[in-house]
Amino acid sequence: MVVNDEIYGEFVVDKVLEELILCEPVQRLKGIHQGGASYLVNEKWNVTRFDHSIGVMLLIRKLGGSLEEQIAGLLHDVSHTAFSHVIDFVFENKEEDYHEKIYSSVVTNSEIPVILTKYGYSFEDILFDDSKWTLLEQPAPELCADRVDYTLRDMYVYGYISLEEVNRFLHNLIVYEGNMYLQSIEVAEWFVRTYYKEVIDFFMDPLNIYGYDRLAKILKLSLEKKILNLNDFLGKDDELIDKIKSSEDQQLLSLFKKLNPTVQVKEDRVDYDLHRKNKLRLIDPSIVKDGELIRASELSETIRMMGHTAYEKATRGMYVKIVDN
Ligand SMILES: Nc1nc2c(ncn2[C@H]2C[C@H](O)[C@@H](COP(=O)(O)OP(=O)(O)OP(=O)(O)O)O2)c(=O)[nH]1
């Protein structure tokens, strides 16, 4: 099977990956938007968990990761519920990790174990201990395939960075003692700037904050009214919307009308209708220099400044005034 990705290019993938890509739990991710409510307030903010999962798998492969780690990368988000992280706002889950809590049950109850067993792999060994996949996941503030892919993909597709810049970054990325690092401080500065465009400017864009708030309210109310049950969240975004709309509940229908791309909102810290904080996400990648690892912030005043600004903005949160909805 040939997989074509707009960031990493074209690759022929192994039979086991092909079967996993085509299985229902992975295909379902085509109907789960990466940015949750984002596509409802801006049609262009439409990256899916499928695009990201393929990207993570290919980035691991590009960096020489094993087939097992590529499998773990492809499947790492398979338990994301409809609208991705919006569920964390429905349940006021500050760790934003609902999908991780249900991961083993979603995988175990799917066809994934049978596929992996058929190819001689143990699904528990590959999928239930991320700590051995050092390219796939690393605690912040380091880089890892998950964090790098969602940043490059969202920022490239939404028009904030060019493919040329992405390629310059990818050429600078190396694997050292099993982890990914950068070699140049200039490239580290570019990535840190891009990461904060993603997790501060984009996540905290007043329109995104508004979309998350409205959609979380709609979903919460739909659960309370028993129009949705928790199992429905294992379906796709559109299926949930259809189920809510077909209930013909007037309160929910009128809330939905106010969730659309013509809404106008702005930041206003004095006169505001909503305020929200996201999980704090900070980045400070290590650089490999003469066989030694040095944190980028130790080498760059610019990176220290960007970190302070991001910390301030994230801990203050976003105050949103609804201008017209
Ligand atoms: N618009 C928007 N998108 C979000 C928000 N939170 C997460 N996302 C989307 C954008 C990214 O593509 C992606 C990042 O979340 P993931 O579940 O893929 O990564 P995770 O939270 O494990 O990343 P981390 O370890 O914290 O770097 O999800 C949010 O509050 N607003």
C-alpha cells in the first residue's frame, strides 16, 4: 500500500500497517476532527485524527523507528472520542486525557488485537507501554513524534508555515540515543515559535474558545437530557451532530444555530462573556552539540522570552466577548 502524506511525502507501508490503516477503528478517525469544535467555527480548521495518526507513523519511520513503534504511532489516538478534546471540557477534566483513560478498553474491544496477533505481535506489548517508544512520546518540554506532527500539520494546513520551513526543520531533526533532537538553535527557535502559534495563538483564538465552550455545553446538555449516551462518543463527529439534531430538542437546536462560521468574537479582558484556560503546554527542546545535550533555552534569550510569554498567556487564559452570534 502506498501512503501519501502532504508533509512527509509518499511511502510504501508493510502489510500489517496496511491492514491496520484499513481497519474500522483507524478509518473512524477520518470522522474525528483534530481540533474538536474548530471546524464548526472555521471550515478550514479541518485536520482529522486520521491525518495526524498517519503522520505520526510516517515521522517515526522517517527517523528510523521500528515497525512496532510505527504501529504504536498509527494507533496512539485510536481511542479519541468524537470531537477529540472537547470531551475533556464536557467533564471538566483538566489533564485533557480522557482518551488515554479509555485507551486499553477501546483497543481490547476492537479488531486490533486480532490483526496484530495474525502478524505475530502482542498487542499488549506494543500498545500498553508507551515508555518504550521514545520517538513517539516524550514528556514536555521535549520533542516527540506526536507533538511535532500535530504542530507541523495544523500550522501547515492552516497556512501559518510553509512546506519549505517544515522541510528545513525535518532535515535538522536527528535521533540520538533513541530520542529526537535538533542540531541548530535557529531551527529550535523556529519550532518553539511555531509551537506557541499552535498551542497559544490557535488553541486560544477567541473563535476556538467560543466553539469549544458552545460545543461542550451542547454535548453536556445532550447527555443530561439522555439524547446522547457515553457510548455515542465512540462514533464520529457527524454522527453525534445528526443524533442531537434529529432529537428536535429546541434548546439544543437553538444552541447549534449559534455554532457556525459567521460568529464574531473578540478578546476583551474587561467586558467578556466567557473565560477559559487550557492545559499548560510549554516546549524547550534539547539541542545536540558535540555529543552533549543542551536545553535550547540555555542557548537562546529568544526562546526564554517566548517561554515566559506563553506561560503568562496560558495561565491568564482567554477572555472572550461575543460580538455577534
Ligand atoms: N482548537 C483546539 N485544538 C486542540 C485543543 N487541545 C488540543 N487540540 C488539538 C490540536 C492538536 O492538533 C492536538 C493536540 O492534542 P493531542 O491529543 O494530539 O496531543 P496531547 O494532548 O497528548 O499533546 P501533548 O503531550 O500535551 O503535547 O489536539 C484546544 O484546546 N483547542
